[in-house]
Amino acid sequence: MNIKILIIGSTGKLGVKLLDFCNKKKIKVFCITGFNNHKLLKSQALKYKIKYSFKLSDSKNVNKFQLFLKNNKINLIYFLDFGYKSLLYADIFLNKNTKSQIAIANKEMIIAGGETLINKISYTKNILVPLDSEHFSLSKSYIKDENIQKVFITASGGPFYFNKNINLNKVKLNNVLKHPKWKMGINNSIDSSNFVNKILEIFELSIIYKIDLKKIDFLVSKEAYVHSLILNKDNIVNINCFNNDMLISLISPLLKYYPNIELTTKKSYLKNELFKIEKFHDKRFKISNYLNTLKNLTTNKQILFMILNNIAQKKYLSEEIKYNEIIEFIMKNLNKHNKFVKFKSIKDRLKFIDYIESKYDF
């Protein structure tokens, strides 16, 4: 079976996991990309005998990769990287490919692309596979805005929620990065610790499934087994659960071409503690002061929130601001920018982001 698979972000944790699985199942990967970890990228290309690899931190390689996208039909493309800039690669891919699968774990890319990206995927007859566990858990529910009262995604609580004695004004970076469930990159770990990731995922859910932001909220599920709940208009509640193993969503698009591959996973669904869910009710987290405001943001402001969060993380890591000042920095600056842009294309969205970042020398 001559299936061409491209993995953008193969050197990240998800990319490493996916490549290892494909190798074990004798699934051939056609092309991979990485960013800074050139040594690992080269090692992956050699180990798995991958024909094409590109270092996207190098401008010459970026140009070659864009040419590669224009000249090759790809059946399945994975976006497992971080940041909105891969939106440009998605645009090139969608101009060339139809009836392909576009599997996205990059939430910044979806927020930056918004309905422009979702609509382009649809009218080019490609198929979107959301890989974030919360959004993936909803993919078989066929939800429509007019049929639901509420949709809830869940948060595990990160390193601090279930440790009520911790003073968030005094936490150190090594504590922020200690997620109790997963090993993640620095950016995702910070977002998970202060619940910014849930706001970004609410934006993402609204975009992917075209659901009113006001109908979306989050709950806390310590075991990270329940990923989403749907309260339908007829009052039936759907609960979507699976073990917190990202391979479950990562291999989903592969099943179209390799229907016999299986993932052995622990069947632990009879344990009562897995289903414990609670409302988010911890005032230590600054995000709690702004939940209603954030669920009323326009598309422009959602993108701005995402950019300001990246800037705030950079300032926190360079010790310009403290951990518990990240949210305040975002909200203070969110109200400074009232530039409204009507987006007609993905390029319009990328220009808007460049404009905002230029204001911060980011």
C-alpha cells in the first residue's frame, strides 16, 4: 500500500511516539520535519529509512519543504509541532491535496487559522482529524450547535489544583513543569498548570465544531479518563472516555489505510474513581476571574489571547514577570489592542499575527 505520510514535528514527544508505533507496525513514513533538534531528526531519518526530512529552523530547508509540499500528493499529514507558523504549510498543503487527512495536535495553529482553515479543509474535500484528546473524544458524537445545551471538556488539574496548600505566588519553574499525568514541552506544561490550555482548547473546540463559545466550559477530572461531556437539548448526557494515552488519537487516522492495526491498552473502565468529575472552583488561579470575559472574545481577540500568552510565557521564563502574573499580563494587554481585521484568507490571519507580534518585538 503506497500511502504517503508526512509528520511535521517528528522530534517532539508525540512525533517520537508516533514514529516508534509506525515502525513496530511496519508502516512506512514518507517525510518528517523537526525544528531545533537536528541530531534527532537525522537519527530518525536514518533509523526509520525515511526518504525526506527537513529542518524548519533553517530558511533554505523551509523553502525546500514548501516546494516539497507543492510537488507531492500526501495522503496523511500530521501537525504535531507547536505554534501558529505551520498554518502556512497547511495552506500550501490544502492548495495541492484533496481527499487527504489532516491530523492536528497543534492548537495554536487551529486558533490562528480559525474558521478560515476549517472551511478550507472542508471545501478542498480534505478531512480534519483533531488529535487533542478532548476534541478527539467528540469526533464521533456529530455534535451541532443547535442540538446541544452545553459541551464540557475536562482538565486533569495539573500540578497544583489538587494541592490546595500551595501558594501560587511562590511556586518555582521546576514545580510548574511537573505535570502529574504527562511529560510535555515547557509551553504546554505552563499552560496546563494555570489552566490557560483549557481556554485555548475551548477556542479550539468552538472553531472545529462550530459551537457557540458560551456553550462550552470545562470541568476537572483528576484521572483524565473522562475527556468530554455533552448535554443535549433533549437532556441526554453523553460522556466520552478513554485511557489517557495519546496514541489512541494518533493512530486513528492511520486506521483508514491500515484497518488491522491495533493498540493494546488497559481496559480499566470499571473503576469508579475514573469517573469522578468536579466543577473548577479554585480562586488561587487568576484565570477564574476572567472566564466569562474569555467566553465572549471575538476571533481577533482569541488570536490575540494566544499571542499574548506566548509573550507572557517568554517573559516568565526570562524572569521579567512572576508565574502568577501571566494571566494579568495577558488580560491587561488584551484590552490595549482593538484593531479589527476581517479575514478573507489564511495569509490575512498570518499578517495579523505578524502585526501584533511586531508591537512586542516578539
